[in-house]
Amino acid sequence: MKNPLSHSTKVLVSMAFLLSTMTLFLSCKQAAEKTQEKLIEKSIGKDADVDLDDEKIVIKTDEGTFTTDATAQNWPNDIPSHVPEFTSGKIEVVNTQEMIGGKSWTILFEDVNQDNIKAYKDNLEEKDFTIKFTTIAGSGIHFAAEKENVSVMVLGDEKGASITVSIKE
């Protein structure tokens, strides 16, 4: 079966992850924000529109809109309801990517353990998601699940987890 994540989606998810780490270094001062906006716009390209607001970054390009929000504390409401919510741990950052052909969310959690991740995998299977692969190495676990046009990828260990939900339209 063909990988549901296209090359551009992988690039966009990687870019969003990079941007989420930048939120740790953002200054609250407006002058610093404007300088950072210009630097990001320049690095992405002239057609990028960047808006920084404390711990939130919104980037709009011809390919879509990418949002990193370090103030988000909840599971995104716009994730399809048939995707079970991961209720363990604490949400650190929510990245959202809206692009032609789909939408995805990457939610970073802290205070998560391998048992929490395994329980989420079981929860997905109970909701009729098909587990495509599972990798366990040491204290880390990585798996992917699919149901219709939705894929869920989970990567975690004893310190935290990253859950990406993608919809292909």
C-alpha cells in the first residue's frame, strides 16, 4: 500500500516540527518578533506570510497554512471524532498544517510512558484502525495506524510522545 504521507507532507511536518522548537526561543518584544518574522519569511521564500505572537507561529504559503501553538493545552477539536483522543500526559505544543489535499496535526506530549502509548494503540484498534507497523526499541515505541483517509503516527518513549493525525482529502 502506498504511504499516505506525500513528500511535501513530510517536508511540511518536518518544517512545523522545526518551527515548534523555535517557540522556545521567541521573545515577547514586538521588535524581536518582527525581525524573526522577516528572517523566517526570507528563509521560506518571498511568498510566505509569517505571524509571530508570543508562543504561536502562523506561516501562510502557496502550499498551505502551518501553525505552531505552544499555548495549546487541549486535543484539537477539529481532529475527526472517530480518532480517539490521547488522554495521557500533558500537551506541550500543537502543530497544524492545512495544505492542498489534506490536513494534519502533530501534538507533542510530556509525562507519557510506554504503557500509555500501548494503551492508545489498543484504543485505535478498538476503533477499527489498522496497525500498519510497530517498532519497539528499548523504551521507545513507534507505530502507524490507518482508517479510510486518516492515518495516525505515534512516536514515544518514557519522557514523551508525538502523535500525528493526517487526513488525505
